Amino acid sequence: MESSLRSALEIPVGRGFSLKNLKTKNVAVSIIVSVLYVVLVYAFAPISFHQIQIRIANALIGLVPLLGWPGIYGLTLGVLLGNLSSPLGPIDLLSVLPSFVGLIAVYKLRQVSVILGLQIYSTLISIWVAFMLYLVFNLPYFVTFIYVFVGITIATTGLGYLLHRSAIRFGFKDLLKESVT
């Protein structure tokens, strides 16, 4: 009876994971990343939204190859919370879906090319944001895509890769090996 109750309470979180074996440190990392993302979105709100944007918070995406799933979960939550104040309205809350897919791409491509993963994320999000701006503000899609793409690429691929390399250089990766699985 106890065994069946215990297995019934295990809620799968992902491939090979369950809440039972989720480490407190992973949850803490996810929360910290989420809070950092939200703080950066709100601190740089004038350049975090609209057609011309350089969302500084996206630099944190450069840590996904080092943080793994806790970083993906934290950034996904950060995108949701950061977009609560979006001038685009509730539609911007749907940005969680392409962000999550893009974050998984960054993580999966970490052994191939971190820059490639970050650029795929930038492209995917640019397609989505340009589409939302077209729907909400009736902005021309192609021109809007170019503006958004440049800004997101600067923040995500440029600053994100710089943060990624800096974290490795300063031993952040070695510290995380002990803390995050």
C-alpha cells in the first residue's frame, strides 16, 4: 500500500525526472534565474518591449548550457512573469511557448555550438514577437521582424554568449557541477 501511494505521488517533470528526486538546489537555481530575468526586464522596460528592443534579460539565456533544466525552467517562468506588464497585453503571455522551445534548443545544442543555439533562440523569438506586433499594432511584418531580430540577436546571442564565456572563464561551470545536476 505504501509503495503504491509513493509511486502515485511521483509526478513526472521530464525524461528521467520526478519531483521525488528533484534537488532543492535545482529549485533554488530556477527561482534565482527567474527573479534575475524579471528584475532585468522591469529595470530595462523601455527597451524590453516593442519593435525596437534589446531585452537585456535575454543575456541570461547564455547560462542555459551551464545550468541545464533548472535554467530552462527558471527562464521560462521569468518570461511569463516578465511579460505580465507587456504593452502587447495577454497575447505576450503566450511567448512562454516559443521561449521554452528555444531554450531547449540552446540546451540541446550546447555540445555542438552555443552560438548556434542562441541564434536559433533569437530567430524563433523574433518570428514570434514580429507576429505579435503585426497582430496587435498592425506593424509591417517583415520590417518589424528585421528590427526585432537585430535587437534580440544583440541581447541573446551577443550578450548571452559573452555571459556564457565569462561564466566559464571565472569558474562558474565548475561551481555548478557540484550544485546542479
